[in-house]
Amino acid sequence: MDALLKIVLLISLYFIAISLHLGLCDDVPSAEADTVVTESEEHYTASDDFDY
């Protein structure tokens, strides 16, 4: 039973470490910020096209 408890504890700690890593080192917000910047740049270029 002790070995089974140790295995369950290690697996739970492993998943906690993965969730913390994904939560702290998440690249999705920076990627979304890049897409927002490119969308705003497209809007700016579209408004520049109307200024002849």
C-alpha cells in the first residue's frame, strides 16, 4: 500500500507541476497580443488607404 500511495503522490505532484508550468509560462496571451497588434495594424493601414 505504501508503494501505491507513493505512486499516486508522485503522479499528483507531476500534474501539479505541469499545471503550474502551463499557468506561469503560458505563451498564449503573448500570441493573442501579437494577433491584436497585427489586427490593429491592419486597421491602421486600411485607414491610411482612405487618406489620399
